[in-house]
Amino acid sequence: MTSLYAVTVLGHDRPGIIAAATDGLAGLGLNIEDSTMTLLRGHFAMMLLCSTEGASGPVGPRDIEQALAPLTADGDLDVAVRPVTDEPTPGTGGSSWVLTVHGGDRPGIVSAVVGEVATAGGNITDLTTRLAGDLYLLVAELDLPAGADAAAVEAAIKAAAHGVGVTATLRAAEADDL
């Protein structure tokens, strides 16, 4: 039986983390089906969805943790493994959009703008933020449900952004954006 596992690796960045993690997973015969990896101010964050399809034998969470144990040996990285179902995220049946927000940094920016997306029934499928000095930047991909009034959602997002002193734009996603 094929199982799917979410594997997260978090901690202080250093060379070789991705190589060591993927080597450990390949050694178990796991296939990486989806992944995201980034640096957050010198801290490494990685999430992988790994399938046991094609593994030579049964593989469980403890096997994966054991294979990745060398990553945690110095105490700078944490590894977590959990089983997940392979159920697709329910689609909105609507349209894809790109949201950008920028302005002076302050608490509450993300909450204010994504709250409007949630109120409209939208789903954020990717979100990245960066701080460059005092300038804050947020870029998000989102899906709005069929029938959503995109102009009204954009107006609500812009009003929320204005309330926290930043600027927001919402535009239809092009195939090249995604």
C-alpha cells in the first residue's frame, strides 16, 4: 500500500541540508512528489510530500525520522514527519489571482489583507513575504470562487491595506505567473 508523508526540516541554515535530506529519503526509496524550500533570515525551512510508491518495502514515519536523524545530530535542525492523505485540495472552481502588497513594515499587514480574501471565500495557494529595510513586500497567489465579484474583493483588499498603511493590487494570474 502506498503512503504519503509530509516531511518538514526547520532550523539554522548550512550547506548540504537539501542534499542530506533527499539522500536519506532516496535511500528509503521514497519519491518526492511536491516540495517547497526557502531561507527565512538565515533559517532554513523545507516541506516535502513524499510517497512510498516504488519503495522496496514498508516505510513508516519512524523509518523516515531515522533516515534523517543525521540532520538533527548537532541540534540546529528539527525534522518532523507525519502521514497525510492524498486528497486534493477542494478547488474553488473560480479564477486565479496574484495579490501584491507593499509599504512600510508594521504588525497586522498580512492579517488585514488575507482576512479579506477569506471573507470572499478565496483560498491562498502560495504566499511569500520579504522585508528589505523598512519596506515590506507580500506576494500571494490565490483562487477566488466562481461567481466572486473580483472588483469588490479588490476594493475590500485595498481598503484593508490602506487601513494598515500599505498599498495592495490584485490582478488576474497569467499562466506564466504560476
